Amino acid sequence: MLSAESATARAGRGGVMFSFDRRDFGPEFIFGVATAAYQIEGGQGDGRGPSIWDSFSATPGNVHNGDTGREACDHYRLWPQDLDLIRDGGFDAYRFSFAWPRLIPEGTGAVNPAGLDFYDRLIDGMLERGIKPYATLYHWDLPSALQDRGGWMNRDIAGWFADYATLVAEKFGDRLHATATINEPWCVAFLSHYLGVHAPGYRDLRAAARAMHHVLFAHGTAVDALRAAGAKNLGIVLNLEKSEPATDSEADRDAAGFGDALFNRWYLGGICKGQYPAELTEWLAPYLPEDYQRDMEVVSRPLDWLGINYYTRGLYKASSQPGRPVERVEGPLEKTDIGWEIYPQGLTDLLVRVSREYTRIPLYVTENGMAEVEGDDDPRRTRYYEDHLKAVLAARAEDADVRGYFAWSLLDNYEWAEGYAKRFGLVHVDYATQRRTPKSSYRAFQGLLHNTR
Ligand code: FCB
């Protein structure tokens, strides 16, 4: 371990620095940053079709301040300087997403040549700078034309998604270091079809049950399509939480178990074991697609790696309301600017649990980071990263095969229902001028990563 003093000297600048050295992670460990198309690209002319986030965000009451992704970080134009920031930070890899409606404006059928050109240049730009491209096919911007046909509630989405996956594999597959099908299926299904917080904003148990299955069936179908088109190194990105009981009572412990099934085990069990948790198949029985069991072999297609996004824990108590299975309560720990408890131990616990109970394929932390108040001096964020990177080391010491870590996010960006109010970036964005200013947390990564690649 280097002392904090020598790490600071190496970075050539004051401020909070990491206490460890990148060599503590081994020479092969990948450090990266992550973003998503709708949150940064803007550039909605140029042939891009409408997505469910365009209409959802244009509907009053859905998004803080009525913010939309129309301009976002104007990454569509400014991508060269954004890639320079990734390179200059010393990062090995960039996790980005393709916008389905930019490539196929109606979701199926005709391809937008300007969209192909954009991702061609972006991927070549990464390779020229020595940055490994980690692509995600779906980070929530479903083409509106497909929502009109039922979106994730319609089983046909598996075929639509597989065709889109094939296009990506054929055009870009040889240049991608890794490809994930779906980002955070819990959000795609439950948050967006039961809680109504994200597009398309449904609050309906049948809609949710169908989306919960179809999102994983579409994932497996796309894995087959990607493999058939020659794409390599395939995975999926799950958001996992550490589900814990609010008190030690049996009722609260049961509630945490149900929360764990809903948030974690549905997806881990489906993908790694071809099996959904019994308490959920019972609860959802009247609403699940008929014969969903027949799809489980496709749902659980072997993968090359598993991505885990981790931010916080979930604290549960038994529900006092009829029909509502569990309730989440606010916890007592220090919180980030978005109100999420800071809980690094949960990351160690999850990584160890996944590697012991679910899979031995390589794991990546594909997102981790915190919202902090605006400014470019963010020592609390550096500490958050310090503590979570140590949590990764602790998981590796317990034999979890974690091969990489991606910070969320490179830039302050469009934080979905929170609009531009919540800032997760290592780099500050002034939305009026689109000026980028590296924060002190970016400098801390620079200090960690530079000259040691
Ligand atoms: C994750 C999303 C990502 C970002 C972070 C804060 O759930 O994948 O797009 O919004 O949360």
C-alpha cells in the first residue's frame, strides 16, 4: 500500500486521494467509467426515432422540473472531448450504451445511417485512445413504436430485441471488448411497470409480471442471436441491493426475504439457475405469461460474465397495508444527495454471495457511485469510491472473482426521474454552456490510475 502522502504527490495535487494502489487489484483488473445513451447524448435530430423516455419526460409530473434528455450533455457532438477525459483519467474501459431508436428509429425495420456513423466514430475513438469498449444494448430508451405494440409486456419483444442485437453484432461486434444485453432488468420491469417511476410509467401488477419475464426471455434470445452473429464476451447487468430487515422481528425478516426475492433472486435465479423464487411465482401466478417455464432454458443461457450495479441497501418491514407484500423504510445511515444510504459492506456481501450461491463466471461492478451536491470539490465522493473499492478488495479476498469496476458516472447527466438535479459525475457539467470541469474525485482516480497501466 502507498501512503496517502505519496499517492497525493503522484497525482501532483492536493485533496482527498485513495489510500491504496492500483497494483492491489492486480495487473488485469479493469478500471472504467459508465454512462448511458439517453442520459448524455442529446442529438435527437439526425434520424433518431422517439423513445419512451421522450414522451414520459414530456408528461408533467413524471420528472423533476420537467427535465428531458433533449440536450443532455450534448455528447452526440462533444464525444471526442469526453473520450479524452476518459483517457486522461487513466481509465482502461468505457461502459456506454447504444440507443436502439438511434440505430433503428421504429424499433424494427429501417436502419438510420447517421446512427451507424455515430457509433462507428465513437467506438473507433475509444480504440484510438486505448480504451476498451464495454457496450450495453438496452439502457432504457425503448423505441416508442415498440411501446405502441406493448413494449416489454409483449412476448414478441424477444424477437425485436434479437434483431437489433444482430445488427449491433454485425456492425460493431468485432470492435467491442464486451457486450451486455440489458441494463438493470428490475428497473425495466418492476420500477417501470409496477412502481410507475420510470417510463413507460405503468402501475399494474400484470404489466409488471409480464415485463419481469419478457425482459429475461428477451435477454436470453438476444444472447443466442449475438453468439450466432459471432459476438464474444457476453453478459447482462443486474442492479442488486443488500436486502435487510428493519428490525430483528420474524415479520421484518420475512419482509426482507420477500424484498430480496423481488429485487435480487428473480434475476439471479432466472439467469444463473433457470428458476424464479417460489414466493414470487405464487404471488404473480395469475399474471405471469402462460407456460413461462418453457422459456427458462433460454432465460438461463450460459454467459461469459455478470455485471452488478450496486448503490445501497434496501431496508424492509412487514406491510401494514392489505395487498402490499412489503414496505421499504428509510434507514439511519449517512445518505448521498439522492437519499440512498452509504453501505459499502453490502457490496462485499453481494459479490461474495453471488460467487458462492449463483455463478463462478467473472464478475464486474458495472456501476457504483454517489450523487453529491453541485461543485467540483467532492471529497465525500472520493471517500465513497475509496470505501467501495476496498469493499471489492474484501470480496476478492473472500474468493469472489471480480475482474473490474466501473464508476457511475463520467459526467453529471440526466438522472431519469430526478432530471438534472442529481449529480453523479466525476466531471462537472455546466448545462448552460456544456463546459466540463473535472472534480477532485476525477483527480483521485487519475492519481490512482496514471502511469501504472
Ligand atoms: C442506475 C442506472 C443509471 C444511473 C444510476 C444512478 O440505476 O443504471 O443509469 O441512473 O442508477
